[in-house]
Amino acid sequence: MDWGSDLWDQHDVIERHTQSGLDMLDRYVKFAKERADVEQAYAKMLRNLCKKYSRRGIREDQDTKSSSQAFQDVLNELNEYAAHREQLSESMTLTICVELSKTLQELRHERKNHLCEVKKAQQNLEITFKQLEISKKRFEKEWREAEKANQQTERVQQDTNSTKAEVDKAKLHAHSRVHIADESKNEYASQLQRYNKEQSSLYHSEIPSAFKKLQELEERRIRLLADGYVQFSETEKKLQPNINKCLDTIISTGRNIDEKQETLVLIEQHRSGAAPPADVEFEDYSQGVKPVPSDNTPHLPKVRIKQLFKKKQVMSPDKNMPSSLEDFSRLPPDQRRRRLQEKMDDVQKELQKETEQSEALMKMKGVYEQNSQLGDPSSLQPQIIETAQNIARLRAEISKYQGKLTEAGGGTLQLSPDSAEYITVLSESPSPNIYESGFDEEFEVDFPVGQCTALYDFDGSSEGAVCMQAGEQLSLMDEDQGDGWVRVQRASGDVGYVPASYIQIL
């Protein structure tokens, strides 16, 4: 069974059905496009979400918490997951939307051509039918005229008063009308034969052929739609391993977190080593005796208040002046030792760098002395002297840090053989004391521990305080020790205390 033989008389039904099928294919193309847009928007929202909660570079996340780092890994994997979703959107657009849209246009054009062929054949048959009707009416008219002529001839022959000429004339007229009627009859028969032939060709050949092609077109359309359903799932299925890999990585990240180890890390980072304060002794006022406070009694805010009004002289550090040594005495013992060791490591790295630079300058000077065309050896002398002074300053700092570390109960620093050797430049130096820093070891220079911004105006009328304006940028010299005051330095060099609630630390 096919449309051509069984639905030859259902032209309107076939036309509506094929149009509905193409509309369905067009709906699916629009659906696939919107689904791709949904995936694209979903991927974009995931990327924005990862960007919002990613906290790279923030000091809070630099504590190397395993759970915090794991969360960053989760965000990275989710960002990769979003990339796969974008790839899914692009694949849907290319394999489904673009290809089906192109095929849909071809099917519409082909359907239009087949329907036009049927319509044109029907129009030709209608024209032939009109010609058949005209020839039929003419034959009918001519036959009636011929009958009238024959009847007139019989009446003339029966009339006794008619002459022979009248009879012959009537016979000639009747014969002429009969001849014309016969010609009309033959023309009608020819038109009828032509119409029947065209009608048979239309309903047995042209219409069945066109409807069969429309049936094949509809089958191709259905197959394309079915393949579109398959591609819709296969496209996502191909990317599913990569998506599952991201999800598995997130699962592994969560399972690898060791909650006990992370809590122990906090102990290592912030353990002070100080003993808890002793019990407060009973003060018996009735006996008039007041006990001496224990050494473990914590410092009260009044000690800090006395220091609040103690002014310190601050000098701007010179380029050649050795950096001020922080003893971190305000920190607990364990944290103090750790900070002192970190400072010593930093100075040791700087000393190694200065030593290598000095060696390079000496080698360059030797090359200039052997070949004066390459450069003037005396031009390197200022750099050599400056490097030697830096080495002496750094060695003095290491020595002082070592003393403070030993005082705090820490170990000793082992210097490498290369950094333990002095570079001898006394013979070339115009000054015999280039290794002497010339600074008093007891001289104290403050350096900022941070920056802050004034939130409100402060007049600084009390002794030891300093005035500031709202929005002014200040250098934070000492943090709040619990009494509500911090020591700051203005851009003009004035140093003093301001309320901690009046500033915002950057």
C-alpha cells in the first residue's frame, strides 16, 4: 500500500499531513536550539558562581587549610564541568540545529515542487474538460439545427404548392446542417477521448507518482526527526565520561580531607607555649597585707595606657642604614621563635644574593683589568663598596637575630660555606671601615606593620595622641593590644595614638 494508489483522492489530507510533519521538524529544531541556549546559560552561571566564591590571594585562605584548598579544587573542577557544558551546547547547535535546519529547507522545497506538479496536472485536466463541454454544447446545438432542417424539408416536400426549386433548396440546407452536426459530433468525440486520456494519466500516473514521492519525503522527514532524538542523547552521552571525571574528582577531594590533621595544623601555627594564668590569690584586707602579684599574672590594660602617652622618636630609614630588628617580644614564646627564624631565613637569602652579586662584580672587574677595552675597572668600585656594606649589614642582622633566637630558646643558624666567607675588598676600597655599620646597636627604628584608613576625624588633643582626618591614609605602627588604641604614623611623619574604632585596617 502507498499514498499514490490508496490516497489518490485525498489531496487535501496529504497536503495538511506533510505540512504538519515539517512544522513538527521545525519545532524540534527550535527546541534543540533553546536547549543549547539553556546549556550555554547554565555554563555561564556556573562560571560566575565559581568566580564569585573563588578567594585566591586572600590572606584568610593562605593558612593552608586542607578543607579551604579542597573547596578551591572543587571550584576548579566545577569550572571544568562548565566548560564541558559549553562544549555540549556547541555540539547540539552544530549537529542538530544547523544540519536539521538545512535539511528542513530542502524538504519544504521538494514538497512544494511535488504539490505544484499535481496542481498543474489538475489545472490542465480542468482546461481539457472545459473544451469538452464547449464541443459537447456545440454538437448539441448543431444536431438540433440539423433536425429542424430535416423537418423543414419534409414539410416542403409534403406541400403541394412548393416548387421543385424550393424543395431542392430545403434539401440542400438540411444536408448542410447535417454535415455541420457530424463535424461537431466528431470534434466532441475527439475532445472526449482527449479528456479521458488526460484524466486516466492524472489519476493513474501523475497523482500516484507525486503522492508516492510525498510519502517518501514524509518517511525521510520522520527518519530525520528520529535521528535527531538519538543525536540529542548521544551528543550528551559522548561528553558524559568527562563530566563524570569532574564529579569523581570532586568526590575524591572531599574524601581525602583529614579533619584531625587540619585541627592539628592550627595548633602548630598558633601554639604560644605560655602557661595558663595562676589562680588569683585572696587579698585579706582585714590583715592589712596585700600579696605580691604572681609572675604569670596577665598584663592589665593600664600598663598599655601608660605606654599610650609615651612618645617615641621615629627616624626615616636611610638607604644604607641596616633594617630595624624586630625582637617580637610581644608574641608568645613559640610564635616568637618561629617569627625570628623566618626573619633569619629571609636575611640569609638576601645575604646569599648580595654575596653572588659581589662575586660577579669582582669577576667583571678582573676582566676589565685584563682588557681595558671592555670597560673601566674603577667604574665598578662604588657598586663593590655598596655590596660589601650590604653584606656587612646583613651579617650584623643575622648575628643579632641569632642572639635573640638563642635568648628565646631557639637553635643556632648554620651558615653555608659560601656565605661564611668575606669578600676582601679592603685593598681596593678608599675607606678602611667599609664593613663598619656606624650605627648604635641600641638605636631603635620603627617600621609600619600595615596600612589603614581613617574613618572619622580625630583631634588628638590628649597627650601622646595624633590628629587625623576622615579618609586619610595612615601607616599602622602598633596594633591594638586590647585597650582600644593603636599607634599610627601620618604622611607628615607625626606619630601617635588614635582610637582603634576610628580606623579601618587595609
